[in-house]
Amino acid sequence: MPEEYKSDNKVAGGPGITAGGDVSIGDVSGQVAIGEHIYQINLIYNDYSSSQKEGKIEDIPEKLRDKLNEHLAKIKEAESADMKLSTDAYYTLGRSAYYERDFDTAEHYLTKAVEDYPNNIEARNLLITIYATRSLKHLSHKRYEEVINDSEKAESYFQYKSIAESFALMGYVYKNMYLANNEQQYLDKVKEKFEIALTLDPKNKRNAANALNGLGNYYYLTGNYDLAIDKHLEAIRIIPEYASAHHDLAAVYQKKMGESESDMDEWRSKAIEEWKKAAFFCRDDPSFSDKDIHDIEKRISLLQQT
């Protein structure tokens, strides 16, 4: 059996389980065994989540990945035996698929987790994250119907009486919806959701930075570039390695280049500096693809040639 992983982090709640069978750890069998596998898996994932978001499988050392696979195999063994899994088990399988960036499989398991326990906020938040990420990808390829479809799915899993992170996630979802169809109602919701997120949990660094960066996006979309800069800088002061904030700040600086010819060189210099920071930090951010990194490097090259 896999050796237990030791961590200083704690997993919220106990190992809730409803699966049984011959699955075991040491002398522990059945339902408790599945709970122990869930507990061990989430200890590892919690240690390798970034300060901004869930991590990616490449962040986890190979030896620990082997342990993860052993624990996951036991849960899947119970599933293949047609045993009833708990919401915790479904969430863990969904979270694992998310780490692998297999969004379809993650969606399948996380949906089951919510069906089994509708108030599973962690599963709901991760579903919203998946739909927001996927809708942004659709947006970059101008697949506007898919943007709306995934955004509406995200909206369906959002609970208004929820944690601050949910509000920040929905702020980005509504931003994507606005960019897809340019309807003012969605832009209004962008500001509303980010402001609520900031009010609910201002001391949480991850949440505060996400919400402030989102407000920067809102002010950028409304043409208030100076306020956008202020919000992005606030987010960066909280989390200096926040790749998305550097990326978005660079985009605002580049917009400022067109406001005044006399200040163009100053704004160009600032834009190049921020694009370089974005290129550096985004390599450790799973939400940035290789294409995204290439596009940033291309922007830097073009600005330097101007």
C-alpha cells in the first residue's frame, strides 16, 4: 500500500466516504479506507496549489505523483465495482483531472459531487473555474456561442450566499460574456461581483488580488485607464508574482501609448517592463499556455522594434 504523505497543511473537514468493498490501507478497509485515500490525495494537492489558483500536475515531484496515482487507483477501483462514492470522492477525482488539465473528465466528476451534495462549494468553485478558463479560450478563438454556453454553465453553479472566491470567479465569467456579446448588463455585473468579493474577504491575499485585478479589467473595459492601472498595481503589491496582473497592467500601459505622442516612449518602456514580468511569472502559472507565452514574447519584440 502507498506510504502516507506527511504535510503541515490540514484538509478541511473529515474524510467523508460512502464507498466500501475490499479497498484498504493497512488494516483499514471499506469506507474508512476510501476516506484515507481522499485525505492523502488532498494533502498533496493542497501543498502544491499556487498562491493564485490550483496547481498543475507538473508542479508535484515525480515520487509524490506515483503516490497520487496509487491512491487515485483505489478510489477508481471502488467506482469500477459500481460502489456508491461520496461527494468528497467525486470532488477528489474531479480535482485530480483538473490538475491534469483534463477539463471534460473534471467536469464529469465535479458535477457528480454537486449532484450528491448541492452545497459542495469547493466543487462548485472548481466547476466555475473550468468554465471561466474554457470560455476565455473560446473567446481567444472568437467562438462566441461557446463563450456564452460555458459562461451560463458557470452561472448555474454560482451560489449567491457563497464565499468571496466565488464572486471573484463570476466577475471574470461576466467579463468574458461581455466581451462575447458587448451587453452592458454583463459589464455591470463584472464590477458588482469583484467589489463584493473584495468586501467579503479583504484580508485573504489571493482573493483580494484576484478581485483588484478584476476591477482593473473593468476599468480598462470602460476606458478609465488610470484607475485600471491603480487596481492592477494594488493586486501586484499584494502578490508580486501575480502573472495575470502583470499581463493586464502591460495591456493598459500599451493602451496609454496612444493617448499622447509626447508620453509614448514612457508608456512603451513601462509596457515592455510589465510584459517581461508577465512572461517570467506566467511560466509557473497553469492558466497560461505555451501559445500565451509566445504571444507575450512577440508583443515584447514588436514594442522593442517600434
